[in-house]
Amino acid sequence: MDKLVNEFLASPEERLEVLRSLAATAAALPRVPESNNHIHTIYSFSPYAPAAAALKARRSGLVVAGSVDHDSLAGAAEMREACAILGMGSVTGFEIRVFLHDAEARRRDGARRRGGAATPFASRKINNPDSTGIVYMTVQGVPVQAASKVAAFLKPIREARRGRTEKMAAHANEILADAGLPPFDFVTDVVGRSKYGEGGTITERHLLAAMAESLISGFGKGEALAAGLEAKLGLVLKRKLRDAIADPANPYLLYDLLGLLKAEFLPSFFIQPTRECVDAKEAVDFALSIGAIPAYAYLGDVGESPTGDKKAEKFEDDFLPELFAELKRIGYLAVTYMPPRNTREQLARVRSLCRDFGFMEISGVDINQSRQSFNCPELRLPEFAHLNASTWALVAQEALVSADPAFGLFSSDNPYATLGLEARIDLYSRAGLEIGAGGKPASEAARFLREGKYEK
């Protein structure tokens, strides 16, 4: 049964039908005050179909699951329905990379998607390990009726990313050939393992997974694989990772090898994105136009990466106040971050700056491989209780805006627009609990909200 829920070739309808047969057992499992708003699915890169991700989240005790696929909203409908079947709240959206350049100057130069005048951040590595001047952001709480607009907005981004990835694949195959290893086929092994034909996107991880399979095929498993990576590709393996890669019975071998390649080898054939990135201002304006919430994805200086796909490196911590001021100017409404990735000092600083700049705080743990836990134990601590309230507020935001655009959490038409952000989040969190955990229709919750029934 579980295999079919997560079956890569099954249709969303088939997966949801199987999920319904598992719902009674899953819904009865214990619940903890945790959520995850940053789950990737097979529509970008992940072993989890949306229904399987929701089931995994429920079995982990979560009360809300949220998907943010790269450059794609294709899995959102399945995620919403899967969470409803399991009696959970849901949040859907997407994640993209954008230029943090001066949009007006770029337009004056006639170079909407390339080049242009720079802000002080254009030459800095901000929250993107692969690029300077390009940042990751999420668009969350996307209303149902905006799906076609989102698909149209993301289509040229997905197409450009496929083209760039194909060029990188050619370089990767040259490296494999030089090492006497079998090449992979871009269409079969990269595009074929994606959901590109169904509105998903092709990422560097798809390419690296194909490359990892060629390495395993060429070197074999076990000690031969670890030795081959060191001798033929010149990679330096830390003891813990080397032991994992040299273990022929390692069930996570593909993902461990993929993480190593991303951190240590991708730069040797990485091609910087150009046409697939829009300006941050353009992305923010689009998010606002559909009633969604644009959020900056805080990374912070990295010590030891919990997923093994990032080297120890400095990112935005040295200029965070200056960066947040620029984000505010552009129109960002929120900051999303992952408590397990950061130190308590980093988290305290981000929380303080979010309050100073009036940003909503959104939590989530970046899930894209089966070794990772869906849980975020930090959310059980008193100092992070506000992140649970924000998650339930996001549940309400998405459902309510789908029923009535005036109920956007940040909408000027919202009857509670004059309330402070913290008070609005508190109000919406109560509505979100009734919608997500109680099954109240969004139209009825909107009526309750308008009548003041969620006020204390």
C-alpha cells in the first residue's frame, strides 16, 4: 500500500485513493505541535509524491504539511487533498531563485532578465551556495484560483532551467568519460526521472542523481566506490561520509553520494542561471498580485551542513540588517527559516530583526531526501511557539483567500488590516486550526472572521 502512495509513475488520483484506505489508521496516530512548511516533492526533486509526503508527515506526528517545489506548483492540489484526507492543515507554494539587483535600472537597460545595474548585494553570496547576487525565496499560501497564473509565470523559468541543465549534463558526461566511466542520457536519466512533462521542474539534483548512478555503475558499490571517487575524481571524503558511501548495504547511498557531488563537485561544471531568474521585485509583485506571501529564505552562515550538501561557508549573517532593509523596500512580507540548520544565536537574531522590520516568520525543514526527518523538535519549545501560530495562520491565509481575496493576511481590504501583525497572526491561527484540524469550510471560517467570532 505505502509503495503505491509513493509510486513515481502512479497518478495523483491513484495515490490519493490508496491514501484514503490508510487514512483512518494514520489519522489516529499521536500528534505533536510541529509542522513542516518546506517539503519538496517529486515535482522538483524528492523521493516523495505529495500524498506520500503528507502521509510521512502525519506518521511523524505533524499537524501541518506544506510543499514548496522548485519552480513548480504542480503538486499543490494533491498535497492539499492529501492533508485534508489525513485531517491535517496544508500550506502550498513554490520556491524560486531571483536576482537581487536594481529592477528599475535593469528595465531601463532593456535587460529584464539579464545583467543590469546592481544593488550592494549583486556581488555577494547571500543565501545561495552556487551564485552571487541570486537568492532563494518562497511564495507561500497560494490560493487555489491562482494555479493557472502561477503555471504561466513559472513556465519560461522551467524551460530555461531545463536548457541550462542539459548543457551542464554534457559537461558532467565529459568528466565521467575522462574517468573511464559510463555516461548517462539526459532525456532518459535526467528528464525521465523528473515530472517535467506534468508541470514539474528539472533541478541540479536530478542531474547529480544521474551522475551518481553512473558512478555506482562504473565503480561498483562498497569500498570500490569510495576508492574510485578519491582516485579518479580527486574527492576528499570525510570519515563519516566515506563510511556511508563504502557501505554496500547503505539504503541512502544515492542521496549521500548526491549530497557529496553537490557540495564538492558541482562547481566544476556548474553554469550560472540567467534567463531562468527574474528580478526579486518582479517575483514579489507577482506573489502579491495573486494574494500569496513572498518570503525570503534565510540560510545563515553554515558550519556543518545537516544534509551534507553544503560546505562550511559564510553567507548573509555579516550584513543581515542591511539585507532586511532592502527586502522590506522590495516588498517582501515574510522570512522563512529552518531552526535545525541554525544556532540559537542566529535564530534569536533573525527573530529580533523580523520584529524590527515587520516580517512574518515562517518555519520549515528542507525535505528532499529519505534520510531526513520531517520533524522540527524546536517547535515544541516555548520560544518557538509563535512559529506554530504562524503556520496555522498560513493555513487560514491560503484557504480564506481561495474563498475571498479580501481575507489575505496582508491585504489592505482585510477587515483586520489595522491590527498589528502579531495580532492578525493570532486571529488567523485560530481560524486555521478550525479549517485545518477541524475541517471547517473556508467560506464559513471567512464568515466567522468577518463577524469577529475568532477575536478573544
